[in-house]
Amino acid sequence: MSRGRLAPHTTPLFTLRPFSNKQSILIINPYPVTNKERFMANTQSYAALSSTTPLEPFTFDRRIPRADDVAIEILYCGVCHSDLHFARDDWGFSTFPVVPGHEIIGRVTAVGDKVEAFKPGQIVGVGCMVDSCQTCEACKQGLEQYCLEGFTMTYGSPDRQDGTTTQGGYSTQIVVSENFVVSVPEKLDFTTAAPILCAGITTYSPLKYHGVKAGHKVGVIGMGGLGHMGVKLAIALGAEVTLFTRSESKVEEAKRHGVHHVVVSTDDSQMEAYAGYFDYLLDTIPVAHDINPYLNLLKFDGVHILVGLIEPIEPTINAANLVMKRRVVAGSLIGGIAETQELLEFCAEHNIGCDVEVITINQINEAFERMQKGDVKYRFVIDMKKSYPED
Ligand code: NDP
Ligand code: ZN
């Protein structure tokens, strides 16, 4: 089913190696169409065509790989709450149609002439970014997520070279510059590793930046995809970890995951028992919420790190909660490419993966509904080969 085509291909500027043993097919105008091009055409996916309609089957053409590009057959893609925010235009800057998905694991099918780091057959990952300026102060420090020109999102951004809108991983294939592709260690289970590409790096990056280590007391707020990975990573970094959850059903499971304490956040007496206790709080709640009660749980100099909230804080912060104890409210956005590679190695070494519920792509709307209700343990991951067995 073809519901729409993205902008046409630009003229191919490269050759691929090795790619297909099939014959090229010539048409009269305007350029010869080779199997390389035919291959990248007809990408199967699910897209949101508007903020108010469910995702539906959508066919489009990926760009022909450029000299620095890696073509990837997608095997698994995690379902992040950001996908849901974007599909529903919660942040007000969504573009449609949008194929969400930025926790991508796949197999390299072809590489452009200048690609050195990857070869066909290799298992690789793609996270939330597919390009950045590569020259600014942030990019030079490996902090592409803070690119001063703004990074190119895996979906919903204009491509820096041809202006077409990027589309994400709820699809059969993707083409990405090698600078934004990471190598997936063979030791990792590919299904449970997919969420590392966003949920993992988004929680690991601030924990590392703030120097979390043994002796620190860390509270993780909300146990969905990010929170679940945050708990595992903070424990692996040696911290004493407390989970804050609204869901009684997650208490025992959290303890099985090695969490030292669990606080049911709707119980004021449980909250108050931890006043002034924490060095760091990692807040993954996806909607506006009162952070004042959490600030009171920080020691002096404690840091409340927001990763879930990408909108105004409401109700407002009582400055006394900061001033009187030199506390800090901080934010953090995903993580850089080198740091993502570091995290994949870290997860392989510490045997860390995400607990996942594997689905096929036709279950995506139900998955969105369940995620909205906090009813997922702890990440949906789409099995793309099972979704499109004929491809
Ligand atoms: P999930 O839906 O998987 O998990 C969110 C968890 O927060 C829920 O499981 C629930 O945990 C808790 N929660 C949900 N709703 C509420 C509510 N109304 N009040 C209090 N707690 C609530 O989301 P993700 O982990 O995928 O993403 C979390 C947020 O992080 C999203 O907003 C996402 O857009 C954002 N994000 C930010 C990134 C960044 O770079 N900063 C990158 C990726 C995502 P429990 O049941 O335990 O209470
Ligand atoms: Zn995400």
C-alpha cells in the first residue's frame, strides 16, 4: 500500500560495494534506475499521518546511500514514549507523515565508498540522531546531541543535504551516515539491546556526567523504559538505588532487579521518610508533575536531573527548595555517539539488557495505548522480520 511518497531521490553521487548480483534495469528518463535504487524504494513502515489518527501502513523510498552512508535492514526497533509524544504532536513541532522509531538494531546491507568502519553483514545500531554539523564546539566534544545548529533527529527532521524529512525505525530499512551508526557487540541479545539506543543512553549519560559511583544514593523516578534502564545502569555503576513508582505492581519486580529501596510515590509517609537522603534523582516522568516534594528528598548540593520532561515545569518550583540547600535542577538529552558506543560495551560487559515485550508492527497502536497507561514491562520492541516475513 502506498499512501505517500517522500521527496524524490537526488542524483546518485556514489557507488556501493558489494550490493546486488542482479542486473540493472534501464528506464528512459530521467536517470537509469538500478537495483540499488529499487532496493531503497518501497520501504515498508507504519506512520502517523496526523496527530489524531492511529499509525497505519505506509510505503516510502529511502534515499540512495551516499558515499558515507550505511544501508541497514532493520531487525528490531524499540518503542519509546517520545515516539508517542511525537506522533501525537505533544511538543508542537511534529511533522507528518512521521514514521517513528529511534531504538534501531539492524544488519548492514551495503555501504558507500567512503565508509571504513562498517561492512555488509555487521549488526549495528541507530539511536535518536542521524546527523549534526560535526564542526561546532559541542560536536567536537562528542556531544552531537547539543549541536549548536541542532542535530538531525532520526525522524521528523530535514535532512541536512537534500532537505527531505527523516523517517525512523518502524520500517524495514534505513540509510544513515556512518558517523551516526554504532556497532552492536555480538554478546548482546539484539532484542533487549535495542532500547539501549535511547532509553539506555538517556539515563547513562547524566549518571556518567554527574559522576555517579559507589557511595552515591540515587533515586530513579518512574519505571518505564528509561527508568528501568536507569535503575540497572545506576546499580551497575555501584550506586545505592531507590525506585519511585506509582505502581504497587512494580515494587517486587524492582527488588528482583536489585533495587535497594522502593518508594510508592503516592504515599506521603513513604516519601517523607527519605527527606534529605539522595545525592541524585533521575526523573523520567513523561508529563508535567510537582517536583517540589522530590527536591526535599535531596541532600544539600543534591541534583534533580530531568530527562522525562520536555515542557514547562508545573506547578512551579519553590526556589526555597533550591536556595536553602544549594540544590540543583538539571536536564539531560540522550547522549553522544561515542558515549552510546561506550554504553553498548558497558552493557555487554555487565550483561545489561532491557526487559522487553516483543510485538509485531501491526500491534503498534495497542502498544502506544498501553504505554500511555504505564502498562509496559518495560519496553515494547518491534520484531521487524516477523512483521514483514516476505521482505
Ligand atoms: P514510559 O512510558 O516507558 O515510562 C514512563 C514512566 O513514568 C511510567 O512507566 C510510569 O512509571 C511513570 N509515569 C507515567 N505517567 C505518569 C504520571 N502521569 N505521573 C507520574 N508518573 C508517571 O516512558 P519512557 O521511559 O519511554 O520515556 C519517559 C519520558 O522521557 C518521555 O517523556 C520521553 O519523551 C522522555 N525522553 C527523554 C529523552 C531525553 O533525551 N531527555 C530521551 C527519551 C525519552 P511508574 O508506573 O513506575 O510510576
Ligand atoms: Zn526515545
